[in-house]
Amino acid sequence: MEKNLPSDFIMASRSAVINYRKLDHLKMLENGNIDAILENKIDVQISRRKIKNLKEKLGL
């Protein structure tokens, strides 16, 4: 499914795909995880394995 989506979408975890262009901000959690807060105020936890991909897309 991921291959059929435009390049604006990334896998956040096994069960979540997000449009990183609709990202409002990232929230660092105390346990080392990261939550992506989207423009519509939905929280999506980013898998530790997917953080690198998100940072590359954001240019961080």
C-alpha cells in the first residue's frame, strides 16, 4: 500500500501512515519516543525504527 501513495506519505509505524506535510509539530516523550501531532490535532506515535525516515523527509 505504501508504494501506491504519493511521496508525501511515510510509515509512522506498522499500523500508521501519515502525510508529513500535514505535521504540526513533534513531541518528545520521556521514554524516548516521539509523537507526531498533525494539523487536525491527531497524535500518532512514531516507531523508533521509522524516526530516521521522518527526520530525512523533514531535513533534520
